[in-house]
Amino acid sequence: MYKYWHLFLISLRQRNVFLFDVLSSLFSYSIRIFLVITLYRYLNAHASADSFGGYSVRDLSWGLIFAQIATVGMPNLSWEISEDVKSGKIAVYLLNPVKYPAFKALEVLSGAFSNLLVMTVLALGIGAAFAGLPELSLASVAGSLFLLVGSFVIFALLHLLIGLLSFVLEEVQPIRWIVWKFNLLLGGNILPITFFPPWLQTVAYASPFAYTGYTAGLTFARFNPESFLRYALTQALWIAILVSVTAATYSYFSRRLVANGG
Amino acid sequence: MGNYFRIFAANMLSAMEYKAAFLMQSSFMAVNNAFIVFVWYVFFQKFGTIGGLDFGHYIILQALMGLAFGLQQLLFGGCWSIAYKIRDGGLDSELLLPGSPLLRILMSKTDISAVGDICFALVVFAWLYVDASPISFGIFLVVGIL
């Protein structure tokens, strides 16, 4: 466990060397948030009151802000794994006395962790400026941060799973596009889930994507113990499912690895 | 100009050498774009129009962007590698060669997923404007190229 902790710290330092990369992603994040919140405001002014499903513009804006933290803050782990396979570096990693998925996940989560800290602070500033701060309580802040950390874990596991497919496939980026579009659609990254027709809302809340930031944002804006418990339990269930699937995938595919890409 | 055409042809042949990857990238990019259409279909179904803009207007804009981005990535996919070349010293060798270094770097790579973007744009145009005249299609292509 000690060596994994050191791997985490080294990667954390390495990721923060490229300050310009971090700042440029924050800039695009701010622009996107501003544009979508402007759209929500327009809709609020022109559409019927029940269109927002009982939520205010501020609630939905915070849902968007938190959903985008996880989407923008997560480094592209699937691409890194794919490059390891294509370049043949994977052979060296597999010879090391560390579990490759654990090593890669820690390496990426260290980057995500620093992004999470910086982006959460920035998101609070942007949210306060564009949407207004909700009435905060210890429960809403702690609950949303708890769900946000879970969001990063779900994202890392999804990346890991897609990346591991590169053990047997030539190219996994197209699969990542599709999964990320599901995240865009079902994760409240453009449109809040409450805008969807009932059948699509059911699909969204049954998928892992609603728990990659959106529900954390709703918890931050309007804390409700019952909703929080439901979100946390569903998120934990998805983490358990993804960990099991990732472990099984690694175990199966590592025996069928085709170096330089399937 | 012939040399640049040969660079493009070589890029295409190289990309198509990995047939599974070529088919997967181009088809999944088209599906990827279709998701965007679905997101905005859901949106406009609920809200109708936004400041006079309806689903058809929005999607044709999306198709135009897909066409423009797809053509750029297909012909000048090397544009994203200029910074890497400068950082890694790869620009030095380009400057020593005859012809335009910028054009050669821009054409040094073809992003094969761009085929999916272009197909998406053409399918959307055909879907929205079934009875469009050749002139309308020509305008669509020219605007996309510009």
C-alpha cells in the first residue's frame, strides 16, 4: 500500500508541472458554464413554469457545474492505456510488481485529485457569479463533496474499462466517444435530466452517468436527506459493479493481450 | 500541388491499412454526432423554438460544422501537431525540405474519423432537405468548405 501512496504523490507533482494546461481547461470550462447557464435563464424567462420539474435555474445550474467538474477534470486514462499497448510499454508495466490497473488508476486519480481541488474552488466562484450561491449547510457541502469524489471514481473506472479493451482492439477511442456522449446526454452535461421525457429520466437515473457530478450538484443546491441517501447508495452500487467488471476484464484480457494493439 | 496530393493519398492508404480501426472510427464518429442530434431533438421537443431557432435550423448548423471540421481534419489533420513538432525539434527537418513547410505539416496527417463527420453532415442535409435543388446542395458544400 505504501508504494501505491508514493506513486500517487509522484504523479500528483508531475501533473501539476504543466500549469498552462490546467489553466486552459479551466478557461474553456468557464465559457461552457456561462453559455449553458445563459440558455437556462432564457428558458426560465420564456418557457412554462413546470418545464423545470420543480427545480430553479440555480439548482439546475449547480447540477451542470458539478457535472462539468468531473467531465473536464478527469485525465484521459483510456487514451494513456491505449498508448501503452500500442507503444509496447505495457510489457514493462506487466513485469513490474504492481497491478497495472491499480497503478494506472492511481496515476490518473492523482491528476484528477489536483484538478478536483482547483476546479471545485473555481466552480464555486463561477457558480456564485453566474448562478448565485444556494443556502449552504454542512450537510449540503459535505454530501456534495462526498458524491463528487464518488463521481471521479466512477469516471476513472469507466476510463479504465475502455482502456483495457485496447488489449484486444486496435482502437478504443471511438468507444470512448460513444461512452462520453452517453455521459453528455444522461449525465446532465448540457441539458438537466429534469428536461427529459419520463422514460429517459428513468434510464438516466438507472445509469452510472447521472452519478458523475449532476446529483452532487443537486445535493449542493438543495440538500434532501432521502435523495442524498438514494444517490449515494446508487453511486456505491455502480462503483461495486464497475470494480467487479474491470477486475474480470483485466484478468481475462491480460491473458489475451496483443502487443501494439489488438 | 501534385506532391501534396500524394501526401494526402499516402495518409489515406496508411489509415485504411488498419481496416477495423478505419471502419470503427468513421462509423462511431457518425454515431457520436447522432447523439448530439438526439440531445437537441429532446430539447426542441420540449421547448419548441429558442429566439426563432428551431430544431431544423440548429441541426443544419451542426451539419455545417461537421462538414467544415471533417474536411479540415481529413485534409489538414496535422494542424494539431505543430506545437508538438516545435517542442520536439521536428520542425527543423521540415524547414530544410523544399516547398511550403506549413502546408506539408498541415497535410502530414489525416484524421480518419473525419470521414464520419462528413458522412453525418451529408446524411443530415439529405434528411432535412429531401427535395433540395443542386444549387442548395452546392451552397451547403461551399459554406462548409469556406
